[in-house]
Amino acid sequence: MEQLYLNDLLLFDDYSNVKIKFNQFNGDTDPMDEYTKNPDTINNGWLFWRTVRRYFNVGESVICLLKVDYDIWLLTTIKSITKELNVENGINYEGDEILKYKPYFGRVLVKFHKDFTTQVRYAEDIINQFEVLQILPTIFDGDDFPGYEKVRLSFSQLETIISRNKKDWIAALENQKAVYLIRDTNNGKLYVGSATGENGMLLQRWKNYINNGHGGNKELNEIVNTQGFDYIKKYFQYSILENYNSRVDKKIILCRESWWKDTLGTRIPFGYNWN
């Protein structure tokens, strides 16, 4: 099969006035998390942000790419620059989406090896190097459910799954009992919890953590009170140790929860479990 390239889809008449903006992890924030929560955060905020250097001029077109994995990028939007705001350390431009390309936004995955540090390049220099890997059937909204044994989510990722009601994740979690693990990535401390049905299935338990950070747990509540909900949002990570169908007796789950607490040493002072 003949290889398809991004230029085969876009077919700009002239690339001399077209630039490409590469958005990737900046050492603090993962743009993919931001995109799955609200695409406009990337398609406006990240795309048009300026520090000192000016990236664009009025009348230019900009292809916005978001890094998904090693050498893999997602086309999120293409805009024409309509106005410059003369802002430093903020959103410096306004632009309109080029509507004829809209069917590709959030759906086209390309392969490109970025071996330069700058965020913006003229398209004419590199446009023929973007190999189209896949055109997704729907707009990308985060990773699909990978299986219970492979779940490991940041607070932001879990929040996005719940707020955007990702159907595959919701279906997998809403009727499952489980023993789960919460990890504080800042200090390595662990918390083992359970969803027995009496206190809610796994989805409901995790919704409680997204709502208030502590889910009613004494030690986690203390963290929220002393260090703030933002600490939870920044450092907490959620995974599944064991999952069970809804018919499993809660006594079995509570027994396994206690076993994991002993095995991982999650009780105070080494972890966040009070009992």
C-alpha cells in the first residue's frame, strides 16, 4: 500500500506562509491531559501563547500538533492568524479555524521525528516528512480502557474520564467491586481502599475522590485540610489491585484489602491507611 502523508490530506497551494506548532510536555503540564479535558486549551491557549519570541504574523496559517507518544503527533486544529494582541507571557494571537480541514481535527495521527528544540517551524521545510499513521473514526478523547490490570491514572486523567463520561471506562468501572491503590507520587506513600458495593462500586468510590480529594478517608482528609485539594490533584495516582464482579461477597473483598495493606505496608506511619 502506498504511504499517505499529511500533505496528501491538506494540499495547501503554497506552504511558504504556513507554520507548524509542536505542543509537548513542558516539564510541568502534559498537554494531552489538557486537550482531553478541553481541546480549546491547546487549540487556543497553547497554540497562541507567547513569551518573548513572536512566532506568528497576521495572515499566516498554523498547523497545531500535539505529541501523543514517541514520534507520534495528533493534528488538533489548523488556524489562520487574524490578529496580534502584543501580549508577552500570555495569549498573543487570535485566529479562525480553516473549516475545510475541520473533519481532520482530533482524528489524524502522524509520525514525525522531531530532532530540534524550537516549537515552531515553517511547514515547507518539513511537511513531506509527516507520515499518516491513522485517521481515527471519532475525535480523540483520551486512551481507551486498557484492561483492569493496566489501569494507572493521574487525578487529571481520572477527572477527565468522569467529566467527559468516557463510555468504555464508565462501563468497565461502574459495576465492579475492587481493591484499589492510591499512590502519592510526591513522597511514595500508599493508600489501599476497597469498593464493596455497600460503599459504592469502583466508579462511585473514585468519583468521591474527584469530588473532594479524600472520599471520606481520615488520613486523606487530613492531607486536603493541611496541604489543600491542589496537592491531591497534582500528586495522586489511582490503580486497581484486584477487581470483582458485583456478586462477590464484601467479606472476601475486605479480607483482600487487609492483605494488600499488610503486603504493601500502607498503614500509618508508613502509608495513609488509618486501620
